Amino acid sequence: MTPAVLQPLFEQWRNENLSFCVTSKNYNKSNNLIEANSAGGGGFLFGYPCHNFLEYPPPPPPPPPPPFFRYPCHHLLESPESWEESNRWDKEPPKFLPQEQINEIAKLLITQFKPTTITLQVTTFCNYYCPMCPWHGKDNPYKTKYYSNNPELKNKNMPLEMAKMAVDKIVEYGITNIGLTPQGEFFLYPHWEELLEYTTKLGVSVSVTTNASLLDKETIKKLKNFNISILCASVDTLDFNLFQSIRGSNKKLFENTINAPFLIGELSNVYKQVNFVEQIQNHDEFDTILDTFKSANVNQIVKILETTFDDREQQSDRNSRYPILLCEDFGGCIIQVNGDIMACCYMASYPKALESKTQNIYINSLDDAIKAINSEFVESALNGLCYRCPSYRTRVIDKNTMNIYKGYFEITNARLKRYFSIPEKISMLPDDVLLYMYQNNLVTKMKQDGIL
């Protein structure tokens, strides 16, 4: 049966006397994706973004995936039955859908989009000056330009009452998962304990990414009292000499950082993650990170490729050949420290892109703000930002990017690699058997059934 959400669109196409044939077998397949990738396309869809690796070559891009993709709100299209809708079509159904029809379906679905999580940035203070950081990097021309254009965001803390008001509006909208990763270090926020106490009282779960420098036994003890769903610790090196060049010179903070994965492993009912940003200085250290934290009881380790300042300021429409409305990252909404609501992390790099149309949590309801942002995405690709975004990636379904590596289950996409800890009960199985189990969701089902 044809998904109900699509029926009005197909009826509209018939009234316009358009020729089309959309089926349950081709609605999520596009030949344009493969053609764009094979033509190069800057490597922003399936390959790695262009990074200034200088002294070592970038890793080869993963193999091109098949042309399967997910739409926004793809769950609305799920149907156990085959279906076909057509008009002025007397041939076999096409294997791929034309891009203009894909875009029209995506536009329709975006109007139905409601985020299930949102990021609330309560501080822009940080205790590091990491050179790769766009917000605090030492001698960073991007940072200078950013805060020159947005002085209201520099070294600010959101007042606790304003943070609670934002949480109230988020909960009123129906979201019960809030990200608290700021443009800085969350544990420098002077009210972090009161805020977590408030979100816990409301039954809201939170996720936090931290540079781990302030995670000690006392902090971990406090965190056990709060409803935290995900805690990510950033660890970019285990070498103190290198740490001094990419983080800071405080030996105590270094020790906190490299011990953090073991400490967060003590938290129960929390998803534990380690983030590693690959840079020129540390590109050969990742395998050591994997080996060192194998016993740390973390759920996954993520390797992220550094996005350069040149990438962030790229002005060419390098993504214009791709189906922009299929972007995986759109809808990862962010509330900045001044209350402005951004559609994604790249829009947060250009907070004044929408000028008078900017939405603010203290003025607008979250429902009205999300609707306005969805409309701007459909009509203008957020004022053209999406066409030059270095983080653009489509919602592609691909089993070829899965692998077993050094005792971890590895998933690769355009910007990062994820390494998931393999449950001990099955860790001794051959790699090909493990890979088959992961590719066919058998491990997930075994966890759901309580076997793992």
C-alpha cells in the first residue's frame, strides 16, 4: 500500500499531468548519487573532505556505496507491501528515481520533520586553545573573524534561569533528550550541577561531550546522581609532549584526560564514547588509542577527521550537484548561548546567515522555530550554506563500509570512523562471522533479547 504521506503528492503530479513512475523498489534509489561520486564531486558525499594533511597522504575514500538512501522521516515511508504509483507511463518502472522527484518527496517529508533531540549550548568558555578548534584555537584566523562578527557569543555563560527556561520549552515541544555539548567545555559552566539536577528532575536525559580535562573521581561520583544517556570524552593523544602542542601544558589535566575513559567506564546506564580527532601531529597514534582503551568499558571509539579552516570558509557551491535535501546532519538543532536556534553545526558557524529570520528560544516557541527552519531549508538551503558545507553527507545505506578491525566493529562514513566494542561472549568468533552478524543486525537483536 502506498504510504499515506505520499498520496497527496502523487495526486498533485497527476493533476499537473506529469509523467512519473514511483514504486516501493525505486523510491529510495538514485543513479545521480553514483554518477556524482564517480565524477569526483569534491569527495563530500562518500569520500573524505579535503584536508590539509601536508606531511602525510589522506586515507583513501571508502568504496562508492549502492544508490540506496533514506529520506528525512523515512519511517513514514515504511510499508510491508509492494506499491506503485504512475501517470503517463507505459514502460517498465525505472530502476532509479529522477533527482527532481526525489527532491519533491524530500520537501514533503521535511514539513513533517520534528527533531527528537536538540543541543543546548550553555557556555562558550574553554580551558584549552587547541589549534584545530574553530572557537578557541590559538592564533586562529577563523576564531578571530567569527567573534568579530558575533561578539555576543564570546566567553559567555547562559544564566541558569534562562537555561531552565530553554529546557522547559524543549520539554514542552516533546523532546526528552538534550545534548549539552557547548562551543567550549561543559564542566566549566558554573551551574552544571544545578542544570543536570533540573533535567534529571524533569525526566530528561542528556548527552555531553567533554575534553575530559576536568573529569576526576569526584566529578564522576557526582555524575552518578544524574540522568545522563551519553558521555563522550575527547582524547587526541597519550603522549604528554604532543598533548602540550595540541591541548595544553598542564600535566594534571593531561593525566585526567588519559584516565577519563577508564573513569567513565564506571558509570552504569550511560553510553560511553571516546572521540579522537585525527590531525597532522597525531595521525599515527590511533591504533594505540584503540589498544589502550580496549579494557576501559567504553561502548565506542570515534575517529574524526579534522575540518580545516579553509573547509569552513569555502565559498564555492561544491555540493550543488548533490540532493541537498537528503543531508544527514540537517535537523541536528542547536540552541546557542544567546538563545538563537541553528539548524545544524555548520549553520552555527554562520549564526547570522538568516539575518532577520533567526529564531530565538526566548522569543519563539520551539515548534514555530523548527517550522521556520524547515521552511528555510526547503526554500533556500539555509541561504546557500548547505551548498558549501564541508560536513554534507547524504542518508546513504551501505553495508560495504562495515568491517572488523583490531577486535572492534568498524563503520566508516564520509567524515568519521566508529569502532564499537564487541561483546565478550562473541568476541572470539572469526571476523567474517562477526561481520555477517553485524551486517544483518543479529548482534542488536541478541542485545534486545538479553542474550548479550
